[in-house]
Amino acid sequence: MDEVRVLLVSTYELGRQPFGLASPAAWLRAEGHQVTVADLSCSPLPAAAAADAGLIAFFLPMHTATRLFLRLIDRVRALNPSAHLCGYGLYAPLNEKVLRSAGVKTLIGGEFEPGLVELARRLSAGEEFVKSTQVSLARQQFRVPDRAGLPALGAYARLVTGEGTRRVGYTEASRGCRHLCRHCPVVPVYQGTFRIVQQDVVLEDIRRQVAAGAEHITFGDPDFWNGPGHAMPIVEALHQEWPHLTFDATIKIEHLLKHRALVPELRAAGCLFVTSAVESLDDKVLEKLDKGHTRAGFEEALRLMSSASLAMAPTFIPFTPWTTRESFAGFLRALVALGLADQVSPIQLAIRLLVPEGSLLMKLPEVRSMVQPFDWKGLCYPWRNRDGDVDALCAAIQETIKREERRRTPRIDIFRKIWDLAKAGEWPVEAPMAARATVPYLTEPWYC
């Protein structure tokens, strides 16, 4: 069998060196294929490799990455009309119709590495192809990711602390999620299943990144504590080998409360902050999203984290079909009261609810009645707030954030501008008046 020349392409991965390129690259190279990896978020498309490839596979883990793919695909097809095009990752099977129209023949979701290896094998054997979509949730033995050919870690997001910045590495200890939050794109693919990456693979991946200069590690699991019995031994081993290496992870409020005894252990192992998808401070909205926690639970988790000297980086979806001007103003007032006004990334104050294809939100009659037909360009079901002023407020806030972040305006000053736009009332005397550098954060804000 002849080798296949493979080009693996990532368009966006949250400012991280993509695991979704490095992992399949290791599998394909082990089979003898010639693999080029291209992360277009910080390097140009390698035109020569694109023109020469027999297989061009696009990593589509999220909404933004898929929309950027749609802007790119015509150029790739012009460079190489005969290449077999593949889309893999969460958003590949969810957007089958639009990817097919773009010329993608093979779609792979779930655990994608074996599917890519099999696809390359069939191409090397000269087999005829029909269009196929495959989603595998099978357990697999991972290979250590091969990051050769990717931009250096210095090209990616950095960690900002009160003492300066640190170079950040990225890995994954698991995929999928046990939970069924209605708005989450993981759910339509994994349907309550999660799969682990073996501990020795994770640690060797970290070991190689530390050798490449990583001083902090981001764990990109949808929820790090879907399996705390798997996650905690990894960070304990990490801390034993590299006592000064820090990390961050994403954990549900529900899991922080359920496994509260582990929170101090997380901090002791080197965790600097935990990202948690809080989404809303309105219990009615949380119920519609089926988040599994309440506002009271979130506030309890905040206290729990504070007592362990561990920061929380909450993420929100403040603009939903149920948002009113008063509820948004109340949301801002609550953030001040909770001491979060200068801790929340500004973009988290402007995000609108995304209803992608396959979203469980579409099972709610009230959501089906309020959304417009699927927008194949925007890759979502559009909706409008009943109060047009709320949509106008959201747009104004988004523009303010773009402008002020270009000016490098401190977070608390951006928050104050948003407060004024929302007419949230008199600025509280207890609110922070100057930017603080006590809460660590990544220079690429969490987005999707």
C-alpha cells in the first residue's frame, strides 16, 4: 500500500495548540503516511502541501472553527480539486448538509482517530468512495500526540498572573460528557458518554510540552470531573513530577459541589483557576438549559472555591430569548455583589444563546416556536428577543468590547461602560475601582 499525503487543518481552537491535530497526526504517521499539520489561527495555509495532498481533513470542534472553514474551503478546492475532503470533530456530523455542499465527502464525529486512519488506508488502496458519515464512541487506546510541525507554544495564548505571563500548553484527559445540557454541542454527538485518554499518554504529552517551554497546562476536557477518579491521579502525578507547573480545567458547578472534598486537593496540585459554564443567574433559564445547578448552587461553589484559595472563571450566556433589560441589569448588579465584576472576561457579558443543529433546545416547544429556519451561513437557528431593545443592547455591548479591548482597556473599566449602557443604576461604592491582577486568566477569552 502506498503512503497518503495528508494535510490536517485547524482554523480555530481557542488560542491553544490543537490536540485535534497532534493526536491524529501521531496515528497517521505511525501508519507510514506523510502528514502536514496547519493551524491557520497563527500560520498561513501551506499552499504547496494543500496542492499535493491526497487527503485534506479539517478539524471542526466548534462553531467558530466551522464558520472559518466555510470561508476557506473554496480556496482549498481551487488549489487541489482532486483531494479527498474530510471534516472531523463535534461540528462535522452536526453540519452534514452544509459540509456536503462544500464538497466534503467523509464526516467523522466522536472518537475520530481510528476513522481517519481507516480513511487513509482506503485511499492508499485506491478504493472507490461514496459519501459517508460516521460517529464512533468506542473506547480506544490513544497514542501520544505528535506536535511536530505545529507553531511553537509561544505563538498561542499566554497565562497572565500578578507576576507576569507564562507560556501555556494544552492537553485533554477525556472527551464527551456524562451530562445532557440542552444548549451544549457535545451532547448530540456523545449523548451522555465520555471517554478517557489514558494517564500515561496525558502525562507524556505534558512532559513533551514542558520540554518545549510550557509553564502552565490547560486541560480542555468538556468537564474535568466527569471522572474525578481518572482526573485527580493525573494532576497529582503532574504535581509530583513538576511541582512548579500550574494548570487550569473546566468543571461543572454540579461537580464542584458533589466532589467538594477534592477542591482543596485540586489547588494543592497546582490548579490556578477553574472555568465553569455557569451560563445564567436566573433559575428559570438554568432550568430551560438543564444545567443541573441553581444560582444558589453557583454562589455556594464560589464560596467553596474561595475557601480553597482557588479562583473561578465563570462563563455566561447573558442574552437569551428570555432576557429582559431589567434581568440583564440585575445580572450586572449580581456580578458586582459577588465580587466578579473584574474577574469575568468581557466577552462573557455579550454572548447570545447559540442554537446549533442537533441542539436539545429544539425539543422545547417554546424554542421551536421562536426560532427562524436554520441559517446555513450562520450555522444556527436564529432568534430575536421579543424586545428589540435587548438585541440592540447586546450589539452595542459587543461593539464596545471590541473597541475597548483593542485599546487594552482594563476589564473593570469595560465592565463600567457596559454597566452604563445597560443603565444598571448608580455605581456601587463597594465595586472595584481599578484593575486588579490577582486573578489569573488566559489572553484568549473562552469562546466557542
